[in-house]
Amino acid sequence: MRNVARNSGWTSGRQRWSTVLIGILSLHACDSPTAVQPPPIQTDALSYTLVPTGNGFETEIRYVFTNETEGPVYLVNCRGAFSLILERKSGGKWAQAWTPVARLCLSAPIVIARGETLEGVVHVWGAKPGGNAGPRFDVADPSGTYRMVWTSALSSFQDHLPFGPQIPAEFRISNSFELLLP
């Protein structure tokens, strides 16, 4: 629920009643089992500027993940590095737009207990398409609406392939945010 600034000036009875009714409905929605919950990965901003860097663009996205599943979440990683990809919204659908280069080793999983949080930073650098550098954005102008998706968040873990079942998609996504060119 977000904070609403109060108007210190005079309001009519109808305006006051509308404000009270909206407040009651907001409180009820927070307690309702059908209320829409925010995604478990929350970014620190709703827009980020992509800085041009020679043959690509870069930015950093800070986030907090809260484990809202029924059990622990296991992150497959290599020396602490794990993958968060970016999907871009186009035509009302989400499609993979950027994938980081991943290390190829297997470390003990990062375990996030139910209700615990994990904070992190994704350093996004993407080359323009058509070059020989990677990772790449899938389009020359990467401006648009994005979300992060965990590709290696599991509900259990074993140290051989397959490592375990993915947690449901709704527990592996972030809020949407904008990537903008200067």
C-alpha cells in the first residue's frame, strides 16, 4: 500500500467520503487473499538509463528478492554468480531480450529460506546486435519495458543434471521497469 499525501485545505463532504472509502478498500485489498501481490523481485527504481559504451550500453539494477514460496529456494551458481535474464514486453507479451554470459562451474547452491530476502545488483552490459561482442541486446534500440527473470531458482537441489525443478515463474520475476537511452 502506498502513502497518500493529505490535503491540508478544505474538502467537501463528498471528497472526504471518497477518500475514506478508497482507504477502506485499499486496506481490505491488502488483507484479501485475491489481492494482487507485487512480484517477489523488486528493483530499486522504475527506470534506468542505458549509458552508451563504445559498442554497447550498460546500467546497474539493484534488487531485493523475497522468498514467498512454501520452502527454500536454491540458486544454481558458479562461485556466487547466477543468472538473471532480461525480458522485454512487446505486443503485450514478454520475450527474452538479454542474457548474461554465465560461468561454467558448479558451486554449492545459494539457499534462501522461506521468508528471507536476498539483495543484489545486476550489471547489465549489452552489445549492439550484429557485432562479435556479447552478451548482446536483441535490438539496436533497447529502450522499452523490461523485467528480470531468474533462470536457476529451484525448489530442491541435487548435484547432477537435472539439478532440480524450477520454482513457479511467478516466484522468479521482478516488477517491470523501463530501460531508456539518454
